[in-house]
Amino acid sequence: MNIFTAALLLILGFVLLIKGADFFVDGASSVAKKLRVPSIIIGFTIVAMGTSLPECAVSVTASLANNNALAISNVVGSNIFNLMVVCGCASLFAPLAISKSTLKKEFPFSVLCALLLLLFGYTGASLSRMEGIVFLVIFAAYILWMIYSALKSRQENEEEIESLPTWKCILFIVGGAIAIKYGGDFVVDGASFIATKMGLSQNLIGLTIVALGTSLPELVTSVVAARKDEVDMALGNAIGSNIFNILLVLGVAGAISPVAFIMENMIDIILLMIMCIIVWIMAWTKQSINKKEGLFMILIYVVYLVYICMR
């Protein structure tokens, strides 16, 4: 393989990831609507899981190939992008109203997930198989909590919502999942080859090119949701994806084979937590994120991008 072939493979992988996630989300969201589940729950679960499939595909493929340096940096880079750029861009189209329930539960839970990842990395310099399993157990508990919330909300929401036919939902979900699987393979192969040839570290590639590519579904989904005034889904997608990325993506990757940490990973996780707290404080003051705050979040990400390219 040469650089040109690797670049084409990378582009094809991103296209498959984005379109696959797009179809998956359309199908899964329609299933959820048929069940009369409100937007915020759809965002935290179905949409978040669908848009997190690219990260899952990339990190699990990397773990199977013993290319674990890409797994941690991809997830942390994607989470920072989701929080600062996805939420920031979505707020440019409509203020992101945030309920007290989200500020008291899901938002701090996402910070706790990042803190737990930091502790695992600090104590053992790796995410072991047992720690990966711990993440998966917490993830299962989180899903049960979301199902309980959905069932509780469904009792209060008997309104019929227009959705896709059942056969099309299944086609979109299955077809999207297949595209995401192969897209993940292509992205890892192409990015790893380019990183090696250009002398760049796997960590830098994971934090920039791969993190950006695998976070595009979150960005597109949240911006479209915000433009349609579905701000609950936009925010739920970003926060839910961050929770899924750490608990499910790294949980599965760690359970397959231990995932090594490097010092740069620890610094990036600390920065992720600081950014989470900054956004949390901004959201808490007015229970929303407005356009100015969104621009400030995007600016912070640009500064972070310059920092990781220079270090």
C-alpha cells in the first residue's frame, strides 16, 4: 500500500462511517418513536449509540490489531470534540436548553466516567481486561437506568409520532451497522499507515484525524437536530455519546486486550474533565448554552488543537 491508496482508504472509511451512522440513526430513531420515547431519551440512548458506533468500530478494530495507542486517543479526542465542537456548533443554530435533571444526573455522570478512566490509567498505566469489564457492567447499569426513564416517560406520552415503516427501519439499522464496521476497518488501516510513513505518533493521529472523522456523525446529527429545534436530542446525543465512548467503546476494547496508557493520554483526560466542568458551569447558570458560549467552546477547542499539534 502507498500513501495515495491509504488516503483513499481513509476517505472511503470516513464516508462509510458517516453514511452508515446516518442510516443507523434514522432507523433506530424511528423504532424509538414508534415506542413513543421522548427526544432526550432518544438522544441519550439510540442516537448516542448510533453515532458512537464509528468510535466503537475504530477502537475495537485497533484493539484486535494490538494497535491500542489509537483506542484511548480516539475516544478522548472524540469526547473533547463532541463536548466543545458538537455542542458549540449546535448552539449556533438554537440555544441548547438543558433540564435540571440532565445537569444533576447525565452531565456529572459523564464527568465521573472520565474520572474513572483517569484513575484506571493512573493506577496501572493501562486499561486491563478486568477494568474493561467493570466499564461494561457500569454501561449495562446505565442502559437499565435509561430504559426505566424511557418507560416512565412513555406513560406520560401517548402521542402518535410519524416514523419510517418497520421494514425500512430494519434495513437502515442492519445496512448502517455493516457500513460502520467496514468503515472502521478502513479508517484504522489508512490512518495507521499514514502515521507510520509521516513519522507521526499514533496518539496525535487518534486525537486529530481519526477523532474528527469518527465524531462527524455526532456533529451532523446534533446540528440537524438543533436546526429542527430538537435541542434535547442535540445535547443528549453529545453527552450520551461521551458516556458510550468511555463505558462501551473502551470497555469492549479493554475486555479484548489491555489498552496501554501514555502520559499524553493522562493529560488529555484531565483536559477533558476541565472542559466538562467549564461547560457544566456555563450550562448551570442559565440552564442553557447560547451562541456566545458556543463560540467560546469552539475557540477552546481550536486552542487545544494547536496545543496537541505543537507538543
